[in-house]
Amino acid sequence: MRYIFLATILGGLLVLGMFGLRGHKFNETPVEIFPDMDRQDRINAQSRSDFFTDGVGSRKPVNGTIPIGFSIPEVAANEGDAILDGFSL
């Protein structure tokens, strides 16, 4: 029983030491287990950027880009029956 109690206290101190107290302000960025681009530099829409030679921050999409949620139909719209191909009128 004594070892379980000591292991719990040591585990709590370890977690407290790694993550710190809430509300404490740090000067450094926190430790990120999964760096998921939260602190990545970004360009605001339609703003100026010195990174590109033309000074424009927003870029046109690459040719052939399909927006999320859209799909290219198998049959052209002017061929076949629209209702049979799955298009609604």
C-alpha cells in the first residue's frame, strides 16, 4: 500500500512538473507532443507579402485542384440522361 501511495504522489509531481500550473505565464512556447501547425506563419487573405516577388499574399490554386466536398462527374453534363447519371434537376 505504501508503494502505491508513493507512486501516485511521484506521478502527480511528474505531471505537475511537466505541464506546470494553470494560469502561469511562460516566455517560451509550450512543449507540443503533436506539432499540428498551431503556431505556423500564415498570410491573411488579400494582404501584402514580401515572400513572393509580386508582393501578393494570396495565391491562385494549382491547375486541377478540386475543392473539398466536390467531385468531378464521370459523364459530361451535355451527354446522357442527367437523372440516370445521378444529377438532380
